[in-house]
Amino acid sequence: MAIVKMKKVTVVAMAEDKKALLNDLMWLSAVEVSPLSEKIDDEELASLVSTENVSDNIEDINNKISILSQALKTYRLYSKEKRSLFTPYQLVTRADFDTFPDKEEKLFSDAKNALRAAAELNSIKSEENRLDALTQRLMPWKTLPFALNEPVSEKTAYFFGSVPLKAKIETVTEGQTDEDGEKIAAWTDCLAKDKSYAYILVICLASQERLLLSSLSDIGFSRISFPELHGTVTGNLEEISRRKEELSDNREALVKQLEKYSENLSDTEKAIDILSNNARLTGVREKLLNTGSAFILQGWTPEDRVGELAGLLEKYGAPFFAEDPAPQEEPPIKLKNAKIVQPFEPITEMFALPTYRGLDPNFMVAPFYFLFFGMMLSDAGYGLLLAIGGFLILKFTNIRGSMRNMVKMFAICGISTVVWGFLFGTFFGDAVGVISSTFFNSDLTLPPLWFDPVSDPITLLIVSFAVGFIHIMVGLGLKMYMLIRDRHYFSAIFDVGCWMLLLAGVPVVLFNAPAGIALIAVGAVGLILTQGREKKGIVGKIIGGVGSLYGITGYMSDILSYSRILALGLSAGVIGSVFNKLGSLGGANFIGVILFIIIFAIGHILNLALSTLGAYVHASRLQFIEFFSKFYESGGRKFDEFGIQLKYTELGQ
């Protein structure tokens, strides 16, 4: 439960040691390097030191990463080594980093060749698709007696196309005359038909071709042509078939090449991770200040790792200075919590990290989030699915980072859901009672260990307000602690303590009226006497103090917000019970059993998903709005240590 204390470190080392020292620092992963160039505001100093421009180097590395990343996508398509969430990450070691230059040239050569092969393969597939489409267009004209795009004679023309089956082509080709009064001479033949169209060959006088086409268009005729083809349709189909066989052979050869290149899959994943870290190693050099023979590095390191840093620098004979941050400085934030609390850290980070001199709230966020989530979902069946499913995912899949913490949080919250589910007597809604009465003619039910919120919602509402009241009081208590820690004793007692007395008096009145009224009176008097202290004049101070009591409405509003626990807790159970009732309508016969299983599965999966999302969102909201507003100082920046970061692999020894 702490924000890790940071030390500001300044390192001075020899220029010839720069590459090796920075490499060792990256493997130590204990320092966040600060850009020193931004801190040079003295012209004389600026003339003595310089910064290094490595943008070209980084661009070169990023180009290599881009090529390998594209190749990696291709390798995954053709690799016999299939990856999934259950495949463990391969290990990468420092030796792999050191020996990478020996493999780099071959990996890039193979990657480029693979990308060329993939591009050629795509071209082949595009050509095959084009030929398939052309074949489909040519098939109706297999019996065409003429060569394509070649005239029959000087005075005779032919054309062909499709016409709707219902169209009467003879109305155009028979009994019509042209502009000169000559009878239209045309011969037609239907070469093929499908469900919608007839495919017609038309032979006519060349002088009447345009007129005939215009008249045919009136009945839906659409001319078809193949301007790029010559020879008979049958000959073209044979040529297409031969070309497709040739393309098929080329495609198979390219696929074999790609399968061979895809054996580089694992090495390419390592290479991308190694190059990404080399880019970080190169980029950090821009943050240093250089002289002719030395360089200066400055940054932040956790206080408990200063010794490790000192040991590393000692072998280079590099002096360094570690000092506490100045009052005006805001060091980066690194949190250190117990393992059970760590999965809840993303909830706080989703809102904002605390300031360096603030308070890490996760030690209180964790238990309250655990409590609220369980009360809102409050179904033992759903809780078992979350807990068991979550822990199985953690054990058998390779997820890591923030996603792993999120799954772990849901699994832990599943335990809370199981507890509250049994307290409220819900197991997939009222599934126990519905199944026993529908299929076993029994009155077996799952009795609540505490109470049934559906039949007694007022009790759940009171419980919701009670835990909300405690939550808010804890937030005020943390604010008082922070003020006392910072030696603001007056503010701690009167700005926070008086409110705590006044608020505590409200529930106490219900059990001991005199004591409760006394607490309210002491708190109210303290607020009246102190909250107007910044106003001018005695009247202004009193008015300011009395006006501060209006703040009670804000606290009451905050407590009312916890009624959402009642709303979500009831909705999960009621909706689950509705699906159970719908499933049981089929009765106890075979079809009824099948119907129940289908509705039960689909209904409860949907209810679990929606209710879990609701519990996640609203439990977070109670932390962000009602809890954090009482004490939390946000705005910190996450500690970004200069260290190894891996995407496709895992660090080995």
C-alpha cells in the first residue's frame, strides 16, 4: 500500500562506455531517463555540451520492424506451427540479443522474399478470379459459330447479348423497317438460358445494326462483348483452362516457398522484440548531454533500487548522485501493493494515478470494489462461472499485462459474488426451485442464508446505504490522515473531523437519540465556527460557517447513489428468474427439457454478460465519484522505466 519513493539520479560516465552502459541500464530496468536537452537554459552551458540526433537510426530500425511485422502476418498464414491463447510465449534471453546481428541479414532476406512471394501469390489469385469470372461470362456462348471480334462479311454483322426471358424479340426483328423503308433483315438464335435471361445471337445487315440494337434495348436487351478476346469461344475457354493450370502450378510452388519461409516464425517474433528494444536503446541517447569525452544521464529510480544501480555503475567507474525530489518536482508514480490488491490497480489507473505526494487508494479500493461487485451481481452461479473461468484462463492461457490483471480481478470478484449469492439465496436466479418443481416434482429450493432481496428489497436498500455510509466515512478518514500527515492539524480536525462527527450522528440518532444529537450538534457548531474563517468580518464568517452546512445535501446525495447496489442486485436475480420461468413452460417432457436447456443457457449467458458489465461500471463509478471526491489527489505520471519490453516473447534467464 504505497507510492514507491523515488530518487533523482545523475550519472556521469565516459563516452567510450556509453553503448555498454546504456545496454546494461536497459537490462537493469530500474531507471526512467529524463530528457536533459529541455533543461539547458544557459547559453554558456549549451555551448559546452551537445545532444545526439538519432532520428535516422530509429527510422531505419522502425522500417526493419515494419518489414518483419508484415512478414510475420504472412508466416502465420502458412506456418505449420499454430498459435493460440494456450500457446506459451517462447523465451528470449540476453544471449539472443547479443547474437541477433549474426541472424539479422538472413531474416531480412527471407522476409523480403516471403513478401515478394506473397505479393506474387496474391496476383495469381487475382488472375485466377479474373479467369473464373471470364469463364462464367463465356459459358453461355460456347456454341457461338463465329470467331470473336471478327466480321462475318462486308454487308453482314452479328452481335449477341442477354434479354429477359419474358421479352418477345420477334416484335423487333419481324415486320419492322429501317429509315429507308427497307424491311429489317435479322436472324436470331437462343444459345443458352438461365433462370432470368435468354442469351441471344443476332445476325443482321451491317447497315441496320445500330437501329436494331436501339430497338432491342427497348425490350431489355443488353449487348455483351469481349473486346480483349479473339478466336472462337471454345478456343478461348481451352486457353483459359490451360492458363489456370499454369497458374495453379505456380501457386503451389509459391505456397511451398512460403511454408518454408514460415519456419522463421519464432525467430521473426524474437527479432521484432529485439529490434523494438534496440529502438528504445537508440532513442534514449537523445536524452543525454554529451561532451567530447563524457556524457551525462539524469532520471528517476525507485529508492530501493539505488543500490543495484550503484553496483552497475561501479564497474564503469561512473560517479552518480542520488537525491530526493525537490518540492516543485513531480516524480513518476510506481505503485507497490500486496498481490491480492494488485489486480484492482487498473481501476484506479483508469481514473488517474495519484500524485507523488498523494495517497495510493488501492488498499481501500480493493475491499470495497470486491464488496460492491459481489452485491451488485449477487448470484452464486454467476460467481462460480467468473471465479472458475477466470482462474482457468489465468492458469492455461498466455494473457499478460493489464488484461491478466483484469481477468484476475473478475475471478476474485467472482468469489464475492458467490458469497452474496448464497446470502441472498440465488443460484442462476431461482434455478434450484424451478428445476426441482418442474422436472422432479419437488419443493426443493435454495434458502437464503440472510434474506431474499426480491421479497425484502427495503432491507437490501438499508444495507446499501449502510455500506455507502461506511465507504464515504473511510474516504473522509483518509483525507484526515493526509492532512495530519502534512501537519495541517486545524484543517484535519475542523474541515474533515467536524463533518465526520455530524455525519456519524445521523445513524447514531436511530439507536441513541441523545448521543446522536450531541454528535450532530458538536459537528455543526465546529463547522459554523470555522468554515467561514476566510471571510471578512464576524458577520461574514458566521454566514460562511452557516452556509457550509448546506454541504450536507451533497453527502446525502452521495449516500443515495449507493441505491444502485439495490437496483443491480435485484435486476440480476429477477432477469435470471424470468429466463428460468420461460424455460420451464415446455413442461417435464423431452421437448421441455431441450427447450429449458436452450433458454437457460442463452438467457443466463446474456444476463451474466450484461450484469457483469453493469457491476463493473457501477462499482467503478462509486469509487470514482463518491469515494475519490473525498480525498483523492490525482494527476500522477506512470513510471516508465528504461527496460526490456516484449510483445511476442517472454524474458528468460
